[in-house]
Amino acid sequence: MIDMNEDGNTRPVDARSRKIAIVCHCLLNANSKVEGLAVYAGIHPLIAELASRGIGVIQMPCPEMGACGMQRPGRTRAQYEYPAFIELCARLADETLTQVREYQRCDYEFVGLVGVAGSPSCGVSQPGVHISALQNRLEPLGICFAEIDEDAEGHRVDEVLRALAVDA
């Protein structure tokens, strides 16, 4: 089957939803977290909720793991605010931006980006180093940002789904 997009171009039609969420690396792989901080075994329950709604997922790379490895100590945002880490986050944000632009060029919709509250890299309400770089690049494209709160009961998954407008 063939469909026509808003620009008059045709594209094959299949089962995909054409909707995508961008998520922190650790939401798809708790093993990447600093030892002692994982509160779920593998994949965060939010991912199953997104999948059940037909939302595709882009997993962001983990800048902390990339810069410091698996056996890194827990650090604050201030401890990650050094030039090499800021540059790493900027490069990773540029790579994400390239993917987003390509998907948008092909008529995909981004429901938003999900970070993790309190993360020195991926916090949203108190922006981490990586999220700050992403906000500068993605907010102008209309992508909203939400965050899982692992300290709250249920991690506020329902609130995140509402913020992404995929709660129905």
C-alpha cells in the first residue's frame, strides 16, 4: 500500500506508528547505572508502556559510561562539568540531533525525550550536562522533555506518559 505525505511525496504504508520517544540509556539497560543505584532489574517499566502504545524508542548513549566506564563512582553534575565531558555530551547531542532531523524529514513524530530525575547527565528538571546540550538542540524542533523520578512511588510513569501525550 502507498500513502502520500503532506509534501505530496509517496511512501509505503506498513504497521509502524511513525511515533518515537528518545530515552536515557539506563531506561533500556539498568546495567549501565552506577553500582548500587539500579532500582529495576533490566528495562524500566516505562519502556513496556511505550511499546504497548506503539511508540518506537531511540536509546541515547550514556555519556557517563563513555567517559568513565562501568566501574565509575557516583558523581554530581558539578563533577562532570569539565571540558572533555561537556564536549562529549555536545558530540552525542549532535548525533541525536542528526537522527531526529532524518526521522522528521521522513514524517516521523517525536513524542518527547525522557530523562531521569537527579541524574548529573540526564536530569531534566535540574538539567544534567547531556540534557542541557540536548535541550539546546531539540527544544527548537518542538521536542518536549520529561523525566522519570525513581525516588517516587511508581516512578511517575503515568505523569511521563501524560507529558508525552501518549497516556490514552
